[in-house]
Amino acid sequence: MRTTALLIVAVALAGCTAGPAPSSLDSPPPPPPPTSSQQMDFPQRPREVKLDALDPCAVLTPDQRISLSLDNPPSAYVEKSFGDAKACTMRSTTSGNVARLALVLASGADVWLSENAQVEYAVSSIEGFAAITVRTPDLDDVCNVEIDVADGQFLDVMFRDGGNSTAVQQDHLCLGAQRVAEAAMASLLQKR
């Protein structure tokens, strides 16, 4: 009887012992990391600021251009890469840097969040509007800020090294693009 009781206890204890530890192969894989567009939700626009029928060279006032050291006369053209967007460049004779404003009516700013864009970006806001600072790999002499102003429209602000003898660091160019974008949005909000 004693042997039988010990066998029963041994069998019961054997059923309670832990089996082999589960391996990582037994557990389900972790969920995939979110894509760029899932990581970021645009903040709600305070309102729409339509860019139709605007002159890109008139977005910044003469006083704003002076305060930004963009002292050469603005020059208008059409930017083919943005769906024939009206654009304007302004150069600084002081720093040698160049700013460009493009009024993009062919797509929304969220195009920069797509994996197809193949850029590095950071999202902030200017005057309550989503602003995407864009750095394109292997292009260290330029920085863009894209502002989500209306459905299917965005303001592109590019700031680049205009061929200075000493290359301007990209971080400095991004600060320049940010300053121009802030001035442009302040001006647009007064005009629209």
C-alpha cells in the first residue's frame, strides 16, 4: 500500500512539473513595425489655405525677404517635378544660400510620408499646420520643409547651399528652410 501511495504521488507530481521552456520558434512573431504613414497622424489643420491663383514670388513680403537675407530679386518659374507648380527662387548675396517656394497643387504633403518618397523626415507644425522637414539621402546641400495647407495642396520650401566656397551643413540649411517656412506661413495667413 505504501508503494502504491508513493507511485500515485510520483505520478501526480510528474503531471505538475514544467515542460521544456518554449523556444522563440514556438511563440508567434512580433507584429511588423508600423510604416511611415502609420507612425504619424497629421494634426488637424486650423483651416485650409488654398494656394490657387497665388504668385509664389509675392508670398514673402519685401521686409520678410530682407530679414531672411534674401536680398536678390525673386525669380519666378515653373517646377516640373511638382506637377508644374508655380515656384520662385530668392538668393542671398550675404550668405550665398538660395530659398525656393513652390505652390504644389498636384498632391498633398502626405506624399512625403510614403515609402516611395525614400526620404528621411521629421514632422512638426508651423502656425498649427503640419510641417514635414525632409532630408533626401545623398543630397547634403539642401533641405525642404513641406507644409500641409489644404487637401491636395502643400507649400514646398527648399533651402540650399548656393555654391559657397565652404559647404553649409545640412542642419543649418534645415534651420534656414524652417525660418523661411515660418515667414511664408505668417504671410499666407494674413493674405488668405
